[in-house]
Amino acid sequence: QVTTASTKALASADVWVSPNPSKGQFVIHSAYSGVGQVRVFNAAGQVIHNEKVQALNGHVLDLSQPAGVYILRIETENGVISQRIGISE
């Protein structure tokens, strides 16, 4: 017997970051107040940031990375969202 897990996509209105782009510091805004897994990927698909956040809403994400476009992936018990974030010089 094979079981599969489905992943529900979160709406971008429920989770977003600001400012975007920034110089590397972002604030996560979320309609969900619980725990979340935050990952950031570079253009090569490598994980450059990975943390479990106890209170997602208002969490400050501080990335010391070169200027460019990255993918932010946030996983909560309510679902998953991925979005592009930009780091400017």
C-alpha cells in the first residue's frame, strides 16, 4: 500500500515579505501565527538558508547574500508558498 501526502498551496495574500527587493533584510507577514519552516534557495537551487520559525508573522529574515533573485519557500501546517525575493546592492 502506498500513501501520498498532498501539499496545499498557500495564497500569496496569506503570506508575503517586505520590503521586496531589499538589501537582505525581509519581514515575513503571515495570516498564520504558528510555526513555519523557512528556506531560501539560490539560482542554482541550493539551500542557502534554512530555519524553523516559532512565530512566523513578523519574523525578520536576515540574509547576507550577493545581489540577485532568490526563492523563498515557507511551509506551515496550513500549506506551502514559494515566492521570489530580490536582494539589491
